[in-house]
Amino acid sequence: MAQAQANIGVIGMAVMGSNLARNLASREGNTVAIYNRSAEKTRAVVSEFPEAGFVASESIEDFAASLTKPRTAIIMVKAGAGTDAVIEQLTEVFEPGDIIVDGGNALFTDTIRREKAVRETGINFVGAGISGGEEGALKGPSIMPGGSAEAWETLGPILKSIAAIAEGEPCVTHVGTDGAGHFVKMIHNGIEYADMQLIAEAYDLIRRGTGKSPAEIADIFTEWNKGELESYLIEITAEVLRQVDAKTGQPLVDVIVDQAGAKGTGAWTVQTALDLGIPVSGIAEAVFARSLSSKPAQRAAASDLPGPSSEWTVDDADAFVEDVRQALYASKIIAYSQGFDEIVAGAEQYDWDIKKGDIAKIWRGGCIIRAQFLNRITEAYDENPGLVALVTAPYFTDAVSQAQDAWRRVVVAAAQAGIPSPAFSSSLSYYDGLRADRLPAALVQGQRDFFGAHTYRRVDAEGTFHTLWSGDRTEIEAVDTH
Ligand code: NAP
């Protein structure tokens, strides 16, 4: 039996697990136990990174024995059945008070189920969303742990030691109980989808509207990255656009097949939003835009469908680029506002005490949507924790008011030019819907009452009403159904 000497263990030595283990090993005071189903991968990691001083095991029993108590193990294996298999093995060798952390991309409802099952054994189970990809895992990710307060006591200092640092603060907080961490990680990914789609639409509009080359547009993004749009995604967009293909000498973006992939977290965000009744239209359009791009047969069949009959030209390229920048900022505010609405609704549904300002804070570093702008979100929630919609906070109201004329011009231009802008357009529609005094939902209620006697409420009286629509009545009769 191995001697208990490691204070933390990592299971799963693929790219994420090995990088996270190396990150842990690089921090003062940590000795890291590692284990992987296939032992050759564990051996390869040990020989490649001798400086990490890993305590390697080739059986789950030895792995457990190599950990000091309370034993703490982070699972970084294939989400789904792989995670369930490892949890089952660990619950056999761990004891009450020990901690199992799932750092994979689990669906939050799976985490709720797993936490409940593991808790019955007396072992703590923590679902932790980890964002930042392989580089984040190695150098400092943004970490969103759920689970019990008891587990957080042991785990908190360890996770703080490996998380990204933003403005002096580690990008990790105890999000809430059971599945709260993976829920918030899911929303992070949904927002990431929207952010990426909006940036892609901005690029497309500028390219097709002004004829600028990808390299020239890269310079525009670099410039934008110095202002309110400053973020990791804007920064890498400039790099992607500047990249030249070694084989053809063309801009790389022109030789990449235009079909976007997805691993499912965006779809989860939208599916969950539908269940919660939260309109996350920006995120949904981003997910659907990837789906549309990945339908080559339909796209080929539709490629001869007519576009606008009159030609669209941009008179002032600089002014158009500035309009697009403003439209991007306003749409981005909407995407985040919608994402936080889903967090609020999820917290209510699952009884999580999620501090929205703290979530924005831990997204400032390490993760894919890291951005300056997140400070504004923290400030908005610090000022008013009960904020009903992020976009109604004074800073964001000002920002959207300033941008809205440009935003409208861009959406009109996109429609006139026949350039798809689903995220820009839907975000603007959402904004106009939210601020409308009166919506045509009144008519929808009338239709529902007509065909299904679904009833409606009146603006001038309490109660629920139904109109007797049929027969030869000329007079419309409202009936209080109570
Ligand atoms: P992966 O390709 O998702 O999974 C490979 C690892 O899972 C290997 O260690 C493999 O062991 C193990 N595994 C698979 N099925 C298993 C089973 N039934 N029992 C035991 N072990 C099993 O690895 P990854 O790309 O490093 O990702 C790990 C986790 O992090 C995943 O949940 C993934 O979704 C998440 N992830 C997150 C990010 C992020 O940015 N946060 C990025 C990428 C991945 P063998 O070597 O024995 O096959």
C-alpha cells in the first residue's frame, strides 16, 4: 500500500487532468497524487514532468491510500459515463468526510443526482465548473465549485491557490450547493456562444460592408480591444483573423470550412432556459447559427434563393465600423443580461444562494469570457443585489442608450444587405420587447381565449375573463370565471 503523503489527487491524465495536476503541483505546499484508468498515460505524465513530484498510482486503492485525510480527489475524465464510473470506484475506497470533485463539463442535473447519491455515503461531492481550456487548467482557470460548505472549507484554499488571479483576487468562489457550480459554468458557456457569434457577425458585416481584408479587420479588433470591448475573445479574434495559411498564403479564416462545431453546453443553456421560461435569445441564436452553418446540404440547396434586389453599399466605412462596434457592445450587454436572468431563475428553482456580483468577478480571469466589462456587472449587482434585469442598471442603460441608434442602423443595414445577423437582430428585438409599454401579447391572449378558452386578465379589473366568441352575438361578453 502506498503511504499517505499527497494532500490532493487528480484522476484522469488526459490534457485537462494532467495540466490541472501540474498546476496544483506547482503551488507551495501541494503534493499531488495522480491516477488514470490506463496506467501507461500515468507513467507518461510522470516521466514527462518529473519536476511535479507526482505520487502516481496504478490502482484506485493505491491512489486512495496515497492521500492524506480528508482525502480530496479531482476527477477530470470524459463527462457522462466515464465520470459515473470513476465516482463509483472512488466511493468504494473513500470514507465519510472525504471529498470527490468532478471538474469535468457535467450537466448540472447530473451533478445534483450524483451529489445526492454520494452524500448518502457520507462522502462530500463537489461539482466544479472549470473554464479556461488546457492553458487555463495549467496556468490558472476560473473555477465554479458547488457542493457543501463543509467541502468548501477544505477545498477552498486549494482551489484558490490554482485559480487565475484577476485584479489580485482568485477567480473562484463557492457558487452554491450541489449542482450550482456546473449550472453557472453552463451559463458561462452559453454566454461564450453568444459573445463569439456576435463577434463573428461584426466581422462578417465589416468584411462584406467595407471590403476590408481579414488582416485589416484584425487591426480593428486590436483597436477595439483597447476600449470597453476589451476581452480575451476580441483579442484572439484579432489573432485568428491575422493568421495566414502556410499552405496557400491566404488568410486562414478563408480556408477553414464554415461549419461551426459544438460540444453541447450552449444547447444545455438554451434547453434549461426554455424549462425555466427565460428568454436567452442571444444565446439561442448563437447555438442555432452554429446548427445552420453545419447543414451543408440545405445550404447548397438554398444557395440560389434570391437576396436583396437592390445593391447595398456603405458610404462611410469608418462610420460603419464604429456603428458595428456599438452594436456589438449593446448586443453583448443583452447577452450577459439574459445569461444572468437565467442564473437568477436557476437559483430560485433549485434553491441556490448565488451571488451574481461574485460570479461576474470570478469570470474576470482564466475563463473564455474574461473581460474588463465584468467589473461593471459586479458593480451593478453590488449597488443593487435585487436588480431585476442587468440592462436596467444605470451603467448599462447609459451604454445601451448611447449605442442604440448605431445598433438599429446596423440591423437595418444587415437586413438590406442580406447579411445574416441573428444575434444582433434578436438582441435588439429583445431590448425593444423589454422596454415596450405594451406588447402584442394581448392579441395572443385573445387568440388563446378564442380557440381554447384559455382566459385572459383585463387592464381595468381584477380576475380572469373569458369571452363568448361564437354564436350570433354581436355583443362581446366578458365573463369573470371566478
Ligand atoms: P477527455 O478526452 O474528455 O477524457 C479522457 C479521459 O477520461 C482519459 O483520462 C480517460 O482515461 C478517461 N476516461 C474515459 N472514460 C473513462 C472511464 N469509463 N473510466 C475511467 N476513466 C475514463 O479528457 P479531457 O479533454 O482532458 O477533458 C476532461 C474533462 O474536462 C471532460 O469532462 C471535459 O468535458 C472537460 N473539459 C473542460 C475543458 C474546459 O475548458 N474546461 C476543456 C476541455 C475539457 P483513459 O486514458 O484510460 O482512456
